[in-house]
Amino acid sequence: MADRGEWLRELGLAPTWRLRDTAADRGTSGGRATVPASSTAADTSSAPAPVALLTPADRRAHIATLDWSAFAADVDGCTACGLCRTRNRAVPGVGDRRAEWLFVGEAPGAEEDAKGEPFVGQAGRLLDNMLAALGMRRGANVYIANVLKCRPPNNRAPEPLEAEACRPYLERQIALLQPKLIIALGKSAAMQLLNVDASIASLRGRVHRYQGVPLIVTYHPAYLLRNLPDKAKAWEDLLFARRTVASAA
């Protein structure tokens, strides 16, 4: 196990859903999602049945039934908020589907939006180094996701309606994973998960709960890139997280 100094040196630093443009569909809005039709493009000669529109409650119930094989396609087809019109790619999440550790960030950035995978930029490389310092790695007992599955324009903070629209997906990921620990990366993720408006300093160092799962708050890797002295605090948080998982075993 690396000590703090070694760690700091090391860091150094299934179908695709589409909204059909039918007369019944035009003009609809308000966070409704589409259900995939059974007909294919080859059936265009016959008039398809109107696409069913889900109420928010029905949409939540539908997402709660998804398994891993359908999850990413469902996120790709989501039209529940305006981010579906500005994103390049949805970013459902990545990692070990039996992971004990779930890391949750705020939202995809530009590189994530281009590749469809969370934490692939400079902040992602730092996160990978943080995991390596614990003897862990992406995809092995680790799953990484974001509160939002689509990038907000100009990397702005998530709006409440956007976070609420994406919440059923994160809840479903947690239900499928059944992790032993959630780590909220950054203030925005912590606020969304814990429904509080508080500083990172006030949330660090103690175990919170999200849907019964222990949750620990630490700094977002992008913040650490700008504030190098706080890497030591992030290391303390990760050690605390490891002790929390071990005590629950």
C-alpha cells in the first residue's frame, strides 16, 4: 500500500430509440420519453402505430425495469430534457457491473461527450491515478458514472430539471450494481445525491447515505488539478472510503 508521499508523487502531476416525426408526435414536449416501436425502417410502407408517450411516473417505472443490456440504449434514446438536442453522445457510465465502488461525478465534459465514456480527459487520468494508488483500476471492482448522462452546454452546472430527469437512471444503476460504497466527486454531485447545499469541507470525513448505501464526499479530480494542495485531503478521503468498505465486509 502506497503511503501519502508515494501517492502524491505518483499523481504528479437492445435497440436505439428515436423520436418519430409523425403528426401525433410533433409539438409534444415536457420531459416525455418515447418507447421503441416494434416495426423497423423496412416497414415504412405501412402506417405505424403512434409512438407511446410516457408520463414522468410511467417513465420512472419503465427505467426501474431496465437491465444492463437495455440501459445504454435507453439513455441514448432519452428526450426527457433539452440536453438531448445539444449533446454529441450520451454518457451512460462505464465499469465493472458487479463493482463494490461507485464513483459519481457531475456531468460529462467535452471529451466525454465526444467519446461517450465518463472521465476520459485530464481529470479522468487523475482519477485513474487515484485508483491506482489504492491498488484499484477502472473496470475492476469500480464503476464510474455521472449525475447527468449528457453534457450541459459550455460545461455549465446541471439545472434542477435536468438532474431530476436523469435521476431515475442513476437510481437504476445503483439498484443494478448494489455497490458497497458511493463516492461523490465534487460539490455538485454531492448536492444532487444528498439534496443539500453545503461545502465540500462540511461534507467530507463522514459517512452519508444514499438509498441506504454508504456515501463519502471528496473533491472532483478537475478541482484537484487546479488546487494541488488538496490532493492530500482527497487521499485521506480515499483511505477513509477503503476503511468504510472494509468495515462493512
